[in-house]
Amino acid sequence: MIKFLRIMTSAILLTISGMTIVGCQTAMAESASGLDRDAQAALLKLYDSAPVARDLAKTAKAILVFPNIVKAGFVIGAEYGDGALIKHGKTLGYYNIVAASYGLQAGVQSFGSALFFMTDSALKDLETSSGFDVGVGPSVVIVDAGMAKSKTLATARSDIFAFTFGQRGLMAGLGLQGSKITKINP
């Protein structure tokens, strides 16, 4: 029992440390203009690493870009990041993404994420909800590295295509399932 309590205490401390890193990363965006700049730069990096993303952007209703999401945990984990909803190069609004997890996990990792909203109904769900749950409602296809290099994805049908890019750090597994996205005012 004492060993279990030590493990849980370590898990909680690591998660708190990770969330402190998240707070520091979030403070770096500072303002809406900083978040706009970071989101546009992240989107360009995604296009360089996954040309099919540029093709999807041509028909997407809007793209929600999270330039820097930080995930940390040890048994108990959490992730957080701020992003901008972009349509035709202009920002429509700002959002954050939050998730919690439990399981065999350890480490801290940061990464970018972009959600390509391909249908009006999926975009409306995001814009009108008080908290958009990824994986509940519109269908989401998570694009892996192999799919990202394939031109055939541009003809695929889905409500939302999700790309993860620019991973740094060590953390087992990435996923958007169960993440909650909420509108913010930076």
C-alpha cells in the first residue's frame, strides 16, 4: 500500500509539474496577435511536412490550429493548448484544448495539431457548442504520417481530418479522443 501511495504521489507531482510547463507555454502566446502568428507559422510547417494538408485546406470550411499542445503525465496525465480557428487566412475565433488521461504513461511532450473542418455541420457544432468533444459527434479521421504523404487522402470523406505534427519530448502515444475544445478570449 505504501508503494502504491508513493507511485500515486509521484504521478500527481509529475502531472502538476507538466501543467506548470503548460502554463509557461500558454503565457508565451500572450495575446490574440501572438496566437494568430503562431497558428499561421504552425500551419505552414504542417504544409511543408504533409503536402496533402495543403490540398485539404483548399476545400476545408475552416482549420483549427493548435500550435503548441503540452501533454504531461505519469499514470495520470493532462494536456493543454491554445489555438486559432482560421478560414481563408483570417482568424474567426480562439479555442483551447484540454484532456485528461489515466493509464500506463510517463513523460512530457509538446506537439502541434490541426483540425480541418470539411463540412458546415461539423464547423457549426464547434462554433455553437459550449465545449466541443473530439470523438463525439462529427466523424474524425486522425491522419498518421503515412496518410499525410498520400495524395489519396484529398478524396477521402470525413467531417474532420486531424493532423499532429512537430512532436518534441518523450511521451507514449498521442490522441485526440476525449479531448474537449472550448472557445476562449485571449
